[in-house]
Amino acid sequence: MKLKILLVALGLPLLSFAGGQEIYSENCEKCHGFSRQGSLGLPLYRSTVANHSDQYLAKTIRYGRPGRIMPAFNLSGAQTAKLIRFLRAGIKAPQYDPTSIAGDADAGKYTYEQYCQRCHGAQLQGGEGTGKNFSWQKDREVSPPALANQGFLHAAEDQMIKHIIMNGIQDTEMMAFGKEFNFTDKMANDLVAYIRSHEKPIEQHKSSAAEEEPLVFVYESANDLGTTVDKLRDSAAAYNFRVYPSRTLFEGLGGIAGEDEKQVVIRFCNFKNMQKFLKLDPRLGVILPCRVTAIEDKNGQVKVYLENYMHAVERFNNEQISIDAQELINNMKEMVEEAVW
Amino acid sequence: MVVRALALCVLMFTTSVFANHGELLIERVNAKFSYTWLALDKTIKAHNYKAAYLQRCDFALNERHYKSDKYRILFFGQYDEMKRMTDKYPELAPFIPLKITVMEEGAHSLIIATPPITLLPLVTTNEDRMTIFRWNEDMKSILNQVKSQYQ
């Protein structure tokens, strides 16, 4: 009996009684907004979703967009179906012929460079930053999607891509190229063939370099605590960081008992980099400000602890940040190495 | 006590099976920044944590074509417990105190945190794993309660 109760208890999370709205609220609204108006993620207006097949939406939910913020969601088939029904809000799902479109990819490349590259990027990498954000002005209200993203290519049918090229997407900057620029059927087919030529087999789990690295870098200092802190501050300034007043590790937490001066946090920030990263993903504040912690143990040995920020950066699922952050993290490691010498 | 420990173990098992540990914890709050900030401060206290200090990250943001300069980080924790943990595992120090970021998004706010459960590899005993796990559950609960105050 007890075993049955335990099995039922463990199995409960697998069952879902939630409707589409609840599933949206639980998983999607934090990025796509309460009214699906877009925010960190793209808008999910009814008019936008009306262009997408059920299969496209289901695969997008399942695989996400690797390196483009949208994570992969492990929803059940029933949950996915409910969510899609909610997003459609009564609008009938379009049906696209699943057969591939044959076209001349070289000719499509030429068309892409003439008409599409300006928004979607030379490498089909899409616009910078997040989908749509109210916190700052951008060149465009909605960041153009990355057409070379494997999540997109895996989800999208050729006929859907062609339909969007020819008819555009209402309420977005994606124009109807059939009407506005007199695209022929062949031009659209060639363009689809060029976009499709970027597809590779999708990887379920791509192991990252950070996985092999420690969560924290630990350095032994050759100096006493006071000298180590001074040298860390000087070194941070030399690496173009603005250095804040130092704090004790538990400052503000435990009154006088918390003011253990053997544990010092050195905080610093490079504002230019901060602005750049915030523009790419405003959630970056969760790892700010940059800091190192110097601790003197009972034997008088001073060690410096630096978070390996690559682990944190990878949580953003933002390829651009991962590339740019590596240099910054290497600078921080050099900065500490100089200070503890 | 035994029941509580058992419940946490079951929760740890189910969470490790079904949840993606790597993802950021995020909630969208249907309130302007100042209301969210107040609610967060109160909710942290209600969870028996103490707010240590805030870090403003809004230096000249509105002068650099940002529409909002409401961007702050709140650091919080429990002294005795965090002191015990960092004495035992100094590698935890870069992650202490815990922190939650609050940013304005038009009429809404976003509250964001790194899941403390990502610190599990740094501790070695079951008791300490349960402490980290509780921090994680508390963090989720704080974010969820702030959100639910303005639904």
C-alpha cells in the first residue's frame, strides 16, 4: 500500500491537469509577456502564430533556439498541444506540404544578399540581442530571427519559409516580398534552398568547454590579506575595471559578528562591457558585479576565489555573450594571477 | 524532523529527474519596479533571510539610450548558516550572499536569480546538499510569492 502511494506521489509530476493558459503562464510569459506582446522573447501575436504549423510550434518548444535565448522545454505531448491551442486562440493551423523545395542555392544566396542580409545578417545569424525589449531603444522593435539557427531549421518546413517570404508576417517588419518586391516563385524557391543549405543534424546535448572547468578558480596568495586586497584592487584598475569599495563577505547580514575582516570581497565593473552585455541580454545582472573574494584561513594563508563566470554565462543560451564573455573572463583570471604573485 | 528530511529527499529526487538545473529562475511581476522592490524586500524577510545590501547597476543607463534605468540587485542571506557553509567550503564564497536581480520592463518588472542548486557540486555531505537544495526552494518560493502578490 505504502509502495503504491509512493509510486503515485512520484508519478504525479508527470501528469498535467493544467490548461494552455496555465502552461503559458508557467513557462512562457516571463519572456514573451503577459499579453504575448514580446519582451526577452519574440511577440507571439495571433497574427504571427497564424503563419506557423503545429509541427513548427511543437518542435520550437521542444528544441528551442540553441544560442538564441529560447530554451528547449521538456513538455509532454498533451501539454504542448494545449499550449499551441492556447497560442492559436481559435485561428486554424496552416497546413504545409512537408516535401522539400528544390531550388538553386547559389542563386538564392544572391537574392539573400540583396534583400535579406540587411536584417537577418550576413551569416543568417539574426539581429543582436533579445526578441523585443521595453527597456531600451533599438534599431528595430523586434530582433530579426536567426535563419541559420538549427532549432529554426529543424522546426520549419520549406513551404512555411516560402509562405513567409512571399506573404510576410503581419504586425512585424517582415514584408511580403511577393507583393512588395515582385518575387517570383523561382526566387522564393532558390532562397529557401539557400536557407536550408545551412541545416545540420540537431544535437540533443552539446557538451560545452565550461562543463570541463571548475565552478571556482582558487589562487594561493604569496602575500598577507591586506596586501592581497590592495594588489587585487590595483590590478582590477589596471585592467580597466572601475573598483567599488570592498566589503566583508557577510556585511549587512550579521551585525558586528558578520564583519569578519578576514573575508573580503573586491567588487569591480567595466561599464563599457556591462552596457554591451546588457544590450545582448538584460538578464545579465544576475552575475553582476564582477567580484573576487580573498579569505585568510586560520593558518594565515590567503586564498583568492574567483567564480568561473562561463558556467553562469552559458545559462543565458546566448552564443554572442558566450563568445564575448570568454575574453573578459580571461582578463579577470590574468588580473588575479598578477595580484597574487 | 525525519518526515521533513524525507520530504526534502523525495523533492530532491523528483527535481533532479524532472527539472533543468541550468536555467535561470525568472518571474514576470505585474507591477512597476518600486512595488516589486518593496514586495521582494518583505518576502525575503518572510522567508527568514536578511537583506544585506543592494547594488545599483543603473549607472547612466538612461543617458545611454536605455528607456529605463531601474536595475538593481538585492543581496540577502542568513549569517549563521552561510558562515557555517563557507567555513566548511570556502569555494562557496563567490556565491554568497544569495542575490536577486530586479529590472523594469515597461509596466512590469522581471525578477531573476541564478538557481542555488548549481552549487551542489561544491558540497560533499547530504546534510549540506539539503541546505543548498533548501536555498534553491526558498529562492523559487520568494520569486513566486513576489509574482503572486500582483496577479
